[in-house]
Amino acid sequence: IVGAPMITLEGGTGSTVGVKRSTVFRDGTRFDEVLTALDDRHHVIEYDVLGRLPIPAHDVHGRISLSPITADGR
């Protein structure tokens, strides 16, 4: 998959739990995901992928967690 995708949101902003993000690449490949959790205090987001992915993966549930990288924890 080459090039920047077109991304649209349905049902809220990028930080609204339940928002659907549709991603479409230049070659027509697409996938959708739904934000299922957002925890600003602990720097965590979780999402579910809907439908098929452009890779051989199924029933995808993702979690992204950010950690401090400085000596003082910022």
C-alpha cells in the first residue's frame, strides 16, 4: 500500500469513543475501525477493526499505550 490514505470520521471527533474511522488508500484498499476506549490520564487508546484488513489478519482488537521517555517522566 503506497501513498497517504484518505481518512474520514463518522459519529464524532477523533477522540469520541464510538467514532468510526474509515481509511481508503489510493489503490482502493480500505478498512474501518471503531474507537472503543480512550484514557487520557494513562495515555491509552483501544480500537476494533471492522471488516477485512489489507493484511492476513482477522478479528483485530488493538491497544496503543504511550510511555514517558524522559528521566523525569514527562
